[in-house]
Amino acid sequence: MRQFLLFISIIFVGVLFISRLFYLQVYKASTHNLYEDNAIRKVYDYPKRGFVYDRNGELLVANQPSYDVMVIPREVKPLDTLEFCNLLKISKEQFISKFNKAYNYSPRLPSPFVPQLSKEDYAILQEKMRKFEGFYIQKRSLRYYQTTIGANVLGDIGEVNNAIINKDPYYKMGDLIGKQGVEASYEDILRGVKGIKFIQKDRFNRNIGPYKGGIFDTLPKQGKDVAITIDAQLQAYGELLMKNKRGGVIAIEPSSGEILAMVAAPTYDPNILVGRGRSKNFTMLYNDSIAKPLFNRSLQGVYEPGSPFKLMNALIALQEGVITPNETVTCYKGYRYGNRIMKCHCNYGTRNDLIDGIQRSCNAYFATTYRKILDKNGSASDGINNWSKHAKSFGLGDFLGYDLKVGQKGRIPDRDYYKRIYPNTFYSTYTISNAIGQGEVATTPIQLANMAAAIANRGYFYTPHIVKKIEGETLPEQFTTPKYTSIDRKHFEPVIEGMLQVYKKGTASSLQIKDIDICGKTGTVENFAIIDSVKTQLTDHSIFLAFAPKNNPKIAIAVFVENGYWGSRFAGKVASLMIEKHIKGYITRTDLEDWLLKHSLENEYAKPYSGQPFKINEQTTLQIVEEQEHLKLKEQLKAFKKIEN
């Protein structure tokens, strides 16, 4: 009986063993996960990222080789720590910290130990790596920016964090990913696809060759090249003009929506965020909470649009039929309502029609116009909703849908917005500041530039975008399909004529460019800040919107210069010069150019932190940079023109 039970037990165990073996080797063979098999080493082969070119084929971003020292913690054997640290130029404390970080990530998966070695360090270390088991060198590519411009356009790449790894299984510890600008927006296209090799290991953890002859190995696929819409020469010129200033400049080609230049000032050299110094330099830029060089003011800066928004009110009023181009309003140096007055520069008793109102930037004309829009049907509540709908058809008050990751919605208020303040009664005078682009209206530079493009096109625009061409692909329809505003084409002509007269004999008459009919609008926006719990008036912002030529326009532009006094002082000069640069290819108004290079606003930006009294007075606040700085900028301009020629 005992022998029989023993026999049955042996048979049962044998069947159980064979069944388990069959299950693992046959039934589950197809689901065997090579990535989780501890007996197989995974070696990634990183592709080169795609190159980035400007609209004219100028190479902006290339690659350079980089070498990472990788570690698999469980495979590390006793080593001469002091020698290894000397080779890697790190301390023993750093060695321990890096090893613990890698071990905590995974004892059996590779982690970067010391990333981004130079060629020289790699050459020295490569010969001795055999002495340090568990460590190996992995080659990859870093970015090499062929230019010092466009940091906020091009962006940079950096190491992935745990949040990215958990969200996207493609990325492993130590992988690089686009962090900002084009590098982030087109990461999936630029990065390519990693290759991988599976190496079989024996029971002593030694490599014995490719797993199953390498049938599961894959080759890397290089990232696709991208041509962006930026004109590198125009971008460089815009950044030069905005030296020692803060603000944003966006230039758009109206016929396509392509972004010709996107200047965010102050800026920085994108190359400082490449290599082992990236973390230190990024922290330095990030911690600059005053100048905010990482803040893309062109896309993220939210400002009251000021007088350029009067163009919108004119178009809405014409569409609603509450004014005609020839109808006049008498101005008494501003618009009075109750005990308040919105002053303007018109002479007392001036009669303005639509074109005159735009040319002279008459507050009385546009306050009257705004009230007519809201009071059209006797209900200001319905009127402001209708007004809001028209403005939003130009892309204001919402994200435009462009192909860069950062931005702001701005604000075009409606009745729901004001119900928090005026829950019951609502009259057009309550929001009269909207008539001149202040109050609750808020826009970004790219939104205003897009508005200028829509006016230039007489009623439609293309979604602004930064990509012009992707290797082997076609552009998404959203960038090639026009979007129409709610304003009929016929209503644009008198507004455009008014913008032309701004240059001919209005507030921008000193900024004319020979042989180019520029249509523009100056803007000055009050600037307040809370300092020591007190609302304090600072120097006004300078704003300018324009397009050119009047017929068959080639460029639409919006310029915001913080603390720039008034529209034509700083922003208008920048706009005129960039328009001439784009259309002619050279500059004739060197007087405007020299003035911008000579005048700095750094003193204005320092005021809130210097304890100086705030006086809005040109004689006391205008600051000319030191002659040495002026000469430096002049030399940069000479070098720029020499390269250009």
C-alpha cells in the first residue's frame, strides 16, 4: 500500500512539473516579456534628433555626440571608488548619492550615473571601464544650436522625470525630452524611435551574446527634420532691437498664418541649456523672478490692448449698423461720463469721423461708438454679449490653437462675466473702459498680431503656426484652412484707411518708411503695480499694431514694450523697422534704429526695487544706457549686417 502511494505521488509530482513546464515554455511563450526578464540585458540605441531649419533653409539646430555613464546597481562589483570618482570628476559623496538614486529607481534596470561626458572625458574613461563592472558608457546625441537667437522659439531638451516616465512607457530614466518651444511641441517627430538590443546573460551575469540570434533587436529610426516658419534674420534683428527692454513681438504672414518672428525679451542663448551645465543655468534663469527670461511674453504675456482695440470697436459698430464712416462725434479733449473723463489728444471741439477717430485715437469717438453697440436694442446685457461674440470671432479671448505648448486665453468679457460685479442692473457706461482697450479686456501679443492679420486680409485669418514643413508629412488642415470673422469684408476698408492715416499724418507720422504704405495703430496702456500693499502707477506700456503693405500685405505685427511710455516711442519704432527689414531686406530709417539701440528701459524696470519716487516725467525717468553698452550694440548691429550681406 505504501509503495502504491509513493508511486502515485511520484506520478502526480511529475505530471504537475511537466504541466507547469508546458505552461511556461509553450502556452506562455508568446507572452514572455523580454523587458522584464532579468536574464536578458537591454541596451538602447538612441537615434539622432531631427534637424531644425528656418523658413529659408538656414540650419538652426543640429546634434553633437554625448556620452553617458550608465549603471545597473545589482551588477556593480567592489571597485576602487577613489579612482572611479577621479575619472568622473565627482566626489565620494556624489558617488554614493548617485548610486542610491539609481538603486531606488531600479536595482536591475540601467540608470544614468554621470550624463553628458565630453569627448575628452569619454576617451580617457573608455580605456578603463572594464575595471568597473556594472557600469558602461552609452552614446547619445545632444542638441547643438547653430545660433544664439530664438531661445523661446526653439526651446531645449532635458532629462525626463518620474511623472513623464509613468505617463509614457517609451521613456526610461535618463532619456531626454523636449522641454520648451519647438523641441517640446514636435517632440514625437524630432525624437525618432529608439533601437534596442537584447543580450543573453549566463548564471554568472556575464554577457554570452545576442538573445536568440538578435531576432528581437531593432534599429533606431532617426527623427524627422523640421522647417519652421521663423525668418532667422528677422528674428535676430527683432531681438537686437529689444535689447535692454522687456516685452513681446510677434510678426505673422497674413496670407498663411506663418509666424515670421517671435521675440520674447529678455532672451538668452539656447546653448547654455545644453550639456552638464543645463541644470545650473536653467535654475539661474528660472530663479530670475524679475526679468523672467523663461517667460515667453509673446505667447503668455497678458496685457490690456489699449488703443489698437479701438479698431475692433469700429468694425463691430459698422457691422451692427450703429455708425457710418462719415458720421462725426465732437471731442472736447476726451469723453466725460459722470465725474470722470477719459482724456485724449484731440483739440477742444474737434469733430471726428471714423477715419479721423482712428488717426487721432479719439477717446470720445470710440466711447460714443462703444455705447451705441451695447445700447443698440435697448438692452446693454444683450449688447455686450453681441459685442463679445464679434470680438471672439477674431480669435480674441481664447487659445488660438497654434502649435506651441504655452499660451494664455486673454479675456473678452460678456454679461456672465460682469454678473459677479453687476448682478442686477447693467448699463453701457459701467464698462466704458472697454471702448479704449482697457478695463476688463486683455490680450496677448500673438492675439493682437492675429487680429492685425485678420484686418489685413479683410475678414479672415489662418491659425498662427510655427511649423512650415515636416519631412515626409503634410501640414494639418487646421493651419491651411481660413477662419472667417463675423465682420463683412466691406467694413474693413474705412478702418484700414484710418490705419493708413495713422502713419500719414497721425500718431505714427514720424515712423513712416519710404515706399511702403504701412497701416498701424499706436497704443498706450496705464501700468499699475502693487508695491508694499499700495497700488502704484508706473510708466505706461508702449503698444503698436500694424500690417504692410496696405494692399497684398506681407506682414502683420504686434509689439508690446513694457514701461515704454507711449505707443510710438518704443513699440512703433520696433514695428516700423521690422516691417522694412522684412519687405525691403535692408534698413533706411537708421535714425530709428540708432535711437532704439541707444535707449534702455532697464532703469524703469529697476524702479520698483530701488525705492525711487515714481514720477511719470520724461526728463526724470528717461535713461540712456552707458556709452560702452551703446557701442556694444552698435558693434552687434555691424556684425549682423556683415553676416547678412
